[in-house]
Amino acid sequence: MVDANIADDSDVKSDIAYYTALPVDIEDFIELPELSDGVIYLVCTAQKPAQPEKKYVPAYVFDICKGDEKIGDIDLRIGYSGAGPDSSSLYYGGHIGYSITEEHRGNEYAVRACRLLLPVAKAHGMSKLIITNDITNAPSKRVCEKLGARFVRTVRLPERSDLYERGQRLSNIFEWTA
């Protein structure tokens, strides 16, 4: 019997088809504006080109800083689908990944950092961002809720997923409108 709270394959396939069809400009990386809100700022540490063999889209990688201290990191993946026949990797992994050092958690720095990424996403023509989290990660779920992201569904991760290989089996899918 399938858990009623977990999406079935037809719902997931429909979602993936929807996101894959959204427009995006991934021709090149943009010149980044200053990404600061007066409390934290983002420092771009890498611009990773697409890796079609791994089904990875281009990505920006940032340190989250406060004053002279790095307090976390965040990345933004550009696009709606991986390359090749499996176009679902971003649906399961999301567009934004973040981490805050333990001593700085609970201060909404991840929420602030996500908001600072909006101009970059918009510059690439992205109107909807997927943020995913492990169903046991309540703080990450709260970040999505504070952003006003819409809960889409809980999904089983496919065995081919990087997250599955790291031991995660279920993921919450949130949609954040940019």
C-alpha cells in the first residue's frame, strides 16, 4: 500500500514535465550585482559550467558572510532540467541548496541568503525555483515556509539520485515564485 502523503509516479512525471517546459536563459553566467541586505552578503566563490555527463546544469556557489566571517554557503543551479534522457535531477535536488554553520543557525540567515539570490535567478529568466529538503529536516522546511514557498508534495527519491546514494529516501518539494 502506498502512503497517501507520498506522491505517485504520475504526479511526479507531470510536475517534471511542467518545470522542464519553463523558459530559462542559460547562455552564460551574468555579471553579479552586489548581493547584500545590510546584515549578510554573498560572495561568489565559483561559477560551475554545466556537466552534461553528470546531468548537472550551470551553478553559482556563494559563501554567506556576516562581517568578516563566513557563516554558511548557498548555491543556485540555473535551469529546469538536467541534460540527457533523465531530465528530473533538478526536481529532486532543487535549484537552491544552503547550509548555515551550527553556531549561526536560528537567525534566518538562510532565508536572507535565498532572497539575495532572486535577482540572479530573475536575470536568467527563472520565474519558479524548486527548493527541496529531507522530510526530517524541520529547519529547512521552516526556511521554505518563511520564504512563502508553496509546498508541492513529498516524493520518493529515485535510486539513481545523488541524494538517494547519500541515504535520503523521501524529499519535500517546494516551489518558490521569483
